[in-house]
Amino acid sequence: MLPKKNVAVMAEPEKDKGLDISTEEKIIEAARKVFMQKGYAATRTRDIAEDAGINLALLNYYFRSKEKLFYQVMIEKFQQLFGVVFPIINNDALSLDQKIEILIEKYIDLLLENPDLPIFVLSEIRANPEKFKETVHVQEILRGSSFICQLRERRPDVEPIQFISSVLGMIIFPFVAKPVLFFDTSNFNALMEERKELVTKWVKTILKE
């Protein structure tokens, strides 16, 4: 759960009144699975209904459209992907170096637990860029964070967006390119554990230049 003082990453969807929570959760769980496998465009509501073990009419009763159900899942996935960031970047008790170390460790741990998450989110952002510009407010939160202030104080010559893009790229790229780069996936987790220290070292080197 993000702190209340932060701007929400995505606006919460309106809940239908009178939902049977167990049925709703069953549908959402099926939607997570099918959307992650197929993406929004290739998914039919019938696919989700079949995976949930319910009929299509019941799914339509709870969620009136595929878009509404997808939005529900995307909120969850964005909170997973970005939710680890915001409590850390606005923690005034942490130094810039401490924030970087914690962010890198937590992000890699998150992606090791959810290796398909970055591919899913990036694919859907690319497929629906305008939709996400309207609903995702990451830039506003970053601009007002103490992390950006600390970065500007340390390296006023470094553009924050360039810095953040480089750090995220070093973390996320191995997961996206895993099928191509890592032919032996049995030791992938061990390599990513090692990468925590390597990325931290590289980032701190950038800040010292």
C-alpha cells in the first residue's frame, strides 16, 4: 500500500456494488493468468470465463467489459512494479546511496518472484500508450521526490530521467532478454543475485564521475 501523501500511480477503479468477493476474486485470478499469457488484444472474455470455471454471462455480470477487467489487473501489476519505489524515494531518513542499494535489491527480488511482469507491463504500455498517459502518474511522483532532489545535489549535470532509465534498464533487461541471453536458465537466479552488487557498484560509479 502506497503512503497517502503520494499521488496514486493509477486511479482506483469503481467497484460494482454487491459483488460476491469469492466469485470476483476467482475472475480476477483467471484474468491475471490469461492477460499475462496472451496480452489484452488476444484475450477474449470467454477465455477468462473458461479459466475461472464460470459461464460468460456471469463474468459479464461482475465485469461489464474486458477493458474494465484488464484495468483492474493493470492497477495491480503497476502497483507491483512501481509500488516498491515510492516509499523509498520519499524516505528522508535514507541517503541517496542507501536508496539506490535498497531499490536495486528490492526490484531484482520482485522480478525474480514475477519474471514475466516487466514483459507484460512494457508490452501493454507500448500497445496502449495514450491510455497509460492518462492513468499513470509516475513522472509527477518522481519529480516531487526527495530522491530527485538528492540526485540533483550530488550530480547537477546528470539528467534524472536519463539516470533512472539507465538504472531500470540494467535491472529489467536481463529478464526481458532471458530467452536469448541465458541459454542455461538454471543459474539465472544466482546470476541476478550477483547482479545486485554489480548494478549497485556501476550506479555509484556513475554518481562519482
